[in-house]
Amino acid sequence: MTLQDATDRATAAIEAGNLDALARALKARRRALDSGERPTIEIFEAGERAIRALKALAQRAAFDSARLGQIKRYVDFRR
């Protein structure tokens, strides 16, 4: 798999929230880099966008987790 393919798959996995697919894509990306493939500026920028999207996903997950904790505490309190 090329670096471009792996980067595209990583971005798609982040957008889908599929962490298993993201892990596979990141491993493929690492293999492409380790094989000596050089990133173009476009691939580098796509990687940077993927990192920003992953950070946003992590923030949403943290918010959702906190919100679920609040709901659980409310439900437990009402019992």
C-alpha cells in the first residue's frame, strides 16, 4: 500500500470513527515510510489534516464520555 493510500484510509477511518481501521491504516502508513517512500507536500498536509481530525474525534469522545457519566449519575441518583 502506498503512503497516499494509507493516508486516505486513515482519514476515512477517522471520519467513520472506526478505530480498528485507523490502527491498520496507521500501520500501513508506517510501513510505507519505513520502506523509504518519501511524503509529498500533499501527503504531508493530508497527514496533518488527519491529525487534526483525530484530535477532534478524541475531544468528542471525551465530551460524550463525560456526558454519559452525568446521565448515569442522574439515573443512579433517581433510583
